[in-house]
Amino acid sequence: MLSWSRLSTVLVCSLMAACNPEKPAAVSAPHSQAAPVAGAWAPADAFSPEVQEAARFAVQTFAVQNKARVLYKDVVKARHKVVAGLNFELQLHVTLDGANRSVSATVWRQADGSYRLQAWDWLD
């Protein structure tokens, strides 16, 4: 059994080590995907419903704005960033007038849930 003075010394040292600003205490993250950090890009699951919805919105919006026959195929790569809402940066495969094409699109899902196509760049 620890004496009171030994126990208090151990507790004080533990608290000081945990509160040291030069060396923060290690925190283990759960095995699941961590929540995105505001302002930083983080990988996103290309098959998640929110990524799929943003991809379909991007393709539909581009097609309507440009009066083009663009068909959504799939999401190759996705990442997101927390802003006033959520930005999605997507690499997509689409079909343009029957030809397979790759595109990089950025979609902003605003805080109210509405979407806005921010960028559309052909990759090939």
C-alpha cells in the first residue's frame, strides 16, 4: 500500500505531465474514421451516401449549366473539408457524349443542406 505522501506525489506528477503544454498527453484514436478537422482536407468514403449525393449533384448541375449530355459513372476518389458546411473534392468518371472522361469537381454543401458546384475541371 502506498503512503499518503507517496500517493500525492504520484498524482501531482501525473497531473503535471498531463498538463505540460510542451509535451501533450498521448490520446489514442478509435479505430473508426476520425471526424474531419475544420479547415483541413480529410479522406472521405467514395461510397458514402453524402459523397454520392454530392457527385450526382455536380454532374447534374454541370450538365444543365452547359447543356451537355454528361452521365455520372462513379467516384474514383473523394475527400472533404469542414467549412461553413462541408466541401467535397471529388474525382469522378463520367460519360460525355458517349466518351469516357475524368473530372475533378468541388461541391460545397452549405449549412442549410443546399449544394453549390464550386469547380469542374476536366482531367483528360
